[in-house]
Amino acid sequence: MRILVKEILNKESQEVELAGFVNSRRDHGKIIFIDLKDRSGIAQVVFTPQIGDFYKLAENLRQGWVIKIRGLVKLRPKGMENPELLTGKYEIEAKSLEIVSRAEALPIEVDTDGYGINEEIRMKYRYLDLRRNRLTRNLKARAKVFKFIRDFLTERDFIEVETPILTKSTPEGARDYLAPSRLQPGKFYALPQSPQQYKQLLMVAGLERYFQLSRCFRDEDTRGDRQPEFTQLDIEMSFVSQEEILNLIEEMFIELVKKFYPEKTITQIPFPRLTYQETMEKCKSDKPDLRKNSKNPNELAFIFIYDFPMFEWREEEKRFDAVHHPFTRPKIEDIKEMKKNPSKILAHQYDFILNGNEIGGGSLRSYKPEVLEAVFKIMGHSKEQIKNKFGHLLEAFSFGVPDHGGIALGLDRIIMVLQNEPSIREVIAFPKTGDGRDLMMQAPTKVELEQLKELHLKVIDEKEKGLV
Ligand code: AMO
């Protein structure tokens, strides 16, 4: 039976079966040394001419080939140990070899950290890129953090609920990705920019404590810390104060860092909580980096910023917009007062910052239909538009709604900082380029005319667009 490379440690003098990739090959005289890599690590396998045909087969081995071997676990000769490898005291004396598959010369090196390689080529061959230890480590760390979060919240009585991907537009400040409906000609679903409305509706449903590791889709220009699709830890709670939400998040991160990143120090506990105004006055930024030494990758400065303005004036559109989103509860509930001077109103809104990165944001929500309606009106929506876009939410609130609030954390950004990576692309298995392409799958692509017809669509080319 096949065992893992790391398991040879207590198998000295035993015959074992290993499987994996040829990571590298060295020849010393007649002896061939192969570094065999599997998901647990690397072990040195030695082929000598004594094994006849298997030796001849081993002479062909190249980096990237997939093999299975049987062999004897032995201590390496004195002075030949490799302290950098977990298995560095041992080697396997090969007895047989099976070639599972051969590999062409790899277009990128996979046994380096990869930072120096052109990123477009790395993305095109992402399945090879992911073989490098650094990226495998990032994916493992991501999985561990996700599991920790699931356990942490489940133990605290939160329920994990999946919400739809094919849905209706929810404003989070970006353009929507649309999916055409075949069965409803001319109509489109929007992919969620966040599960914001669903999680609020789950509070109307009486769940009280919801979370989801949710995929969000935003059609905006991609940057180092932005992807068209990304993952949020989305949370919503009923009968809750801002204090309780921030405390929960703080406790989660202190425990997470202690458990998985003991080498890191948190600059200040409890995490500083500053108002938006204080932050702007003191730091001239709404996402300040409060590390004592910003060159130290092992320092984590978490901050909560709260009391943001509710509205901001959009000069180009000549209207007010919500700074966070319209579901945020204004700090004043007197509607007449609110309408008098919207730019002066503060909101029950908070951001979560780590080392100068915005890693989360949330708010208490307007649960009184008349407050919500007033906010939509200040933002310039007509009665008719409010009914079309948000009628379902207002109707839901008419059937009894607990006061509620929540937060969403940008998990890709969080893993990026924790893993000391310069971009979220390094912690996402299959990221997209700056212009939103998947170079490996070659998406997006043109589709057959038949498929367009079925979806009641016609593509307008750039020339035609000019004429429209
Ligand atoms: P917000 O829009 O602030 O809030 O998003 C929450 C967090 O998600 C991360 N984020 C992104 N990460 C990668 N790529 C992107 N394109 C991207 N956009 C956002 C950020 C951000 O802080 N529904 C509200 C939350 C709430 O009110 O509960 C929301 O989505 O780290």
C-alpha cells in the first residue's frame, strides 16, 4: 500500500511504496538520485545499476514525471544528511519503478518561490504554478483558517446558510455581472455583489445568527487587493449591538493568530476603536497602518473604525449615495431631520483594518421600513423604483423584523496579510488577470450563435455600438 513521504520517518529497514512527482534528478557516477515529492514533502530515492531494467527505466526520468516506487528505507551515509528536509536523515533504496505519466519540459520552474516569473505565464499554467511549495502552503493555510472560522462560529450557535448566486442586483457600489435567463426572455439574473439582502431576510426568518463563506462578484477594475470574484466571511445577527459584533470579530482574530500564527504579534489588544473623524484627523486616511514597524512582516495592527458619514454627495450624478450601502442604519431616526441635511448624518457603520488594508465592513441595519424608505428617497430613488428594487425587503419587514446588524470580512485579503503575500492572487487557487481574464481556461470566450439565440441575445460589436 502506498504511504506518504513523511511516513518513512518510522519505517527504517522496511520496504515501502511511494508515489509522486519527480521534483529533481541528480546523477553521481552510476547512481541516480531522485527527489520524489508528494503532498506531504520530499524524499530522496536512490537507483543503482543492481536493479537492472528498473535502473534503465530510471535513466529516463525527468522533472515533472509521475512515478510509483517500491524501496527500502535506509539511514543516509554519515555526512550526507539534509537538515532542510523533514526526511533528510533517510533515503529510499529503489527496488522497482513504475512510470505513471511522463511530462514535457515544464514551461515554468516549480521548485522556486516563483516571484520572479512573469505572472501571465504563471496564470496560464496555474496547475503547475500551484505545485510550488509557497502556493501549496497558501492553499493549506487558507483551508485551515476557513475551518477554524466555521468551527469558531458554529460553536457560538451560528448557522451556516448558502444563499443564491443567480439573484437580483444588490447595491454594493460596483457593476453587476449579469446572467441571461433562457426561460424568461429578455430578463437577467445578477450575480451577488454580496449576500446582503438574503442575510437580512434570514433575520426576518428568525435565524438570529447566520454566517457564510460566500462568493461575491463585482465588475470593477481589478487590483492587487481586488478580484472580480472573491470570498467573504459574511455574518448577520439579530438583537445585537455594534459592540457585540466587534467583540466577536476581535475574539476570533486573537484566537486565530494565536493558533496558526504564533510567530506574529498583535500591535494592540484590545484592537483600537476610532471614530472616522478621529482617524481622518490623526492619520489622514480611512485605512491607516498602525504598525509600530511597518517593515516587520510579523506585526499585525488591527483597527476598527466607526461612525462613518451615512451619505456622500455624488457631484457627477447630482445626488446623495450611501457611503456603505443603503441598508445601513442612520444614527438619527427623525426622518425630517435626516432629510434636512443628509451630509451631516452619521451611520452605525464600521470598517475593519489590518496593516493598512480594508479587511471588513459592516453596519447595524435600518429595520424600520419608513427609515429605509427615507434613505432610498434621499439617494434619489422614486417611489416606483423603491418598489421595484427593494419592495420584497420592505414587504418582508412588514411581517415583523428583529433589529439586526452584521459584518463581512474579505477573506482573500486577510489570508494575503497573514501569509505575507503582496497580492490576493497569491492566495486564490485560480485568480483572474487585471482585465478579468482566466488565462488558463481562456475565459471569457465567444459563444456559438445558437447559444445566444437560445438566450434571446445579440452581440453588438464595437462599430455598431458607436451607431446605437
Ligand atoms: P463591503 O463591500 O465593505 O461590505 O465588503 C466587505 C469586504 O470584502 C472585501 N472586498 C473585496 N475583496 C477582494 N476583492 C474585491 N473586489 C472586494 N470587494 C470587497 C473587503 C471588504 O472590506 N454587504 C456588506 C457587508 C455588511 O454590511 O455586512 C459588504 O459587502 O475586505
